[in-house]
Amino acid sequence: MSDTNDIKQLFNQHVVPSYGRFDLVLVRGAGSHVWDAEGRRYLDFATGIAVCSLGHAHPEITEALVEQSRQLVHVSNLYYNEPQGRLAEALVRHAGSGKVFFCNSGAEANEGLYKLARQFGHEEGRFEILTAHNSFHGRTLAGIAATGQEKVKQGFAPAVTGFRHVPYNDLEAMRAAISPATVAILVEAIQGESGVQPASVDYLLGLRRLCDEHKLLLLLDEVQCGHFRTGAYFGFQRLLEGVPGAAAFQPDGISMAKSLGGGFPIGAFWARAPYADLLSPGKHATTFGGTPLGCAVALRILAVIERDKLADNARHMGEFLKSELLKLAAQHPHVIKTVRGFGMLIGIELCEGIAAFAGSTKPASVQMVERLHAHGLLTVPAGARVVRFLPALNLRKEDAIEGLRILETAVATLA
Ligand SMILES: *Cc1c(COP(=O)(O)O)cnc(C)c1O
């Protein structure tokens, strides 16, 4: 086995340097833990950025991969295959009456929604999609055009046309932005990359009304907050739980990826009936979309989540983590400003001006994540001052407690 420096050397010489990587070489995982090349063990609250929904090396994912790969890995979408049909059926059960298209990533799932929206508006010459400030929708050319953050666009002009950004959670700004060319609104139910910012109930319900009034498609990006992460299948379902009059709320399109394959790359979008049928034969395609292997893995993950009641686990572990984090914030009001989120999607916002971070130009979020690495915990920075906890849906109580202890230790050294 090569050591850490050898592996970093390989990257320096041969891998495009587009990522600011942390100084860790990871070699194996089990459950909610991973090990680096030096044999150090880490509790994993990053889970590959909300991907490894059942943790690492889950025996049933291994079994599904092995079983399906013995039978049929890939055939292309020139033919039918059973796992794709079954997975679409399962996703429709969660999303509502409509149909599913399979792809390979979150950016590609959103691309499908942009094309769906353009098809929808084509005959009337409408094409414009409104999105929110601080949103994140992926790194393809249309993805960075849709994303409401300048930093992802810099140096890649000219931008794909047809996207405009307005402040998030501001219904009047959205209403004012609608033009005769507007065809759809795309938002995250909970903004992930910019620091775990949930949409308000009034905003979601108001967007639905706006879209109905102006004949627009309401598109939700559930790539990060979907797949039971919040305790409900979709983030928007969690936000609208128990809200009077919200039971009938439905978007017109939803993008998914990250947790869907638990680490096996698979993305999808759902489109409400009858819009799904706008993408008739020849209108959209991808070679790897909905392979028997990817779909068999995703189906097994859904079965495990259902059997082991992991949606409830995510909800309850999330409530436990959040209440403990709020106590920690109360003890250290000069370190932790707020705690936001639901279930296994929690953002801890750090205070401005933490003295221990003044000596470096790196954002506080990144410096905090590095300190947590040193204490044996993996988390993900979001924006300049938020640290994200994105544990596996099957997180055990003892692991939640270990994570809290590590955070407490790191926070105490900053106070
Ligand atoms: C990660 C993410 C994407 C992009 O997904 P990729 O698989 O990296 O293309 C899109 N939208 C949201 C909300 C995300 O969190």
C-alpha cells in the first residue's frame, strides 16, 4: 500500500487540480466510520456529501451489486430492463402521479428539468427559468447558469442564456421577476451548499400559486435534501408536514441524485403528469441512465430504509443532534451562532470574528472542518461560516454522541 505522500503525488502529477482537497487519503469504510492511509479512524458525518445513505460497506449494497452484476450490468435504453421500471414505480410512489427519467448525477437531473421546461414553453416562445440567490444546481454550463452564485460562473462566459436569479424566500421578488418569457421556477427546498437554508412554508405555497397563475412549472431541486435525509422522502414534504392546506402541494418536476444510489452514481428527475410526456421519443437520452446495476442498488437501498425504518431514525437522530447542538451553542455563543436543518442535514453557523481563525485566509467553515479532522470527525463546509453534518440515515446513537463529543472538544478550544 502506497503511503499518503505517494498518493498525493499521483494527484499532483495526473489529476486535474479543480478541487481544493483536504489532506486525507481515505482507504476503507464500515458503517459510519472511515480509515485513512495512515490507519487513523474518522467518524463520517460527510458521507461523500450526503451520498452514502446507508454508511460504508453496507453488506446489502454489496449483495445487490454482486447479484445484479452476475446477471446484467448494462444494456442501454434501446431496451427495457426490470430494475429501472421497478425503481421508477417506487419513486412515483413517493413523488406522486407522474414519470421518472434516469441519469447519472444531480447536474444532469437538473439539465433534464431545464429541457422539460423549455419543451413546455416552446410553442409560446417561453424559455426563461427563475432561480434563487445562493442556490446550487451543479457544474455543467447550464448548471452554473442556473446557480445563483458568482463564484461558479467566473471565467466561463458566455453563460447559457435563459436563467435569472432573485433573492431566496422572497415571494414578492419572484413575482416581480416573472416576464413574458418565463416558463419555470427552480429552487431547492432546503439550500444545501450555501449553508442549510430551508424554504419557508409561505414561500413554497406561494410559489405554487404563482406558478399556477402564470402557467409556470414549479421545479424543486431535491438532490441534497431528498431521499429521506430530513425524515420525509422529500425535503419539501418535511417542511410542509402538518401545514393546513398543504397536503395537496405538488411540484411539477423534482431532481434527485446524491443519496439515491448510496455511492453508486445514479440521478433521476420526476415530472408530474402530463408534463412527463413532453419528452417524447428522441427528445432526451443518456447512455448510462437507469442501468440495471444502478437501479438494483437503489431499489435495495429503498427496501433497507423501509424495513429498518431509517426515515424515522434520520428524523429522531436529527432531533437529538439538533437539541444537543443548540445546548452547545448556548454554552458557546461566541463560537456557534445558530443551528439549522432537519434530520441528517444540519448546518452549524459559526460566529464572525473567531480569534483562532484570524491567522489564516481560509474561510472559518474550512478551518473548522480541518480542526474536526484532527479530532477524528469528517464534516462538510458550506459557504464561509457553516459546517454541515450529513450523517448516514442509519446513524447509531453512540456514533451521534461520539460526533457531538468531538465537536464539543473542538469548540471548547475556540472559546
Ligand atoms: C450536489 C448538488 C447538485 C449537483 O449534483 P452533482 O451530482 O454533483 O452533479 C445539484 N443540486 C444540489 C442541491 C446539490 O446539492
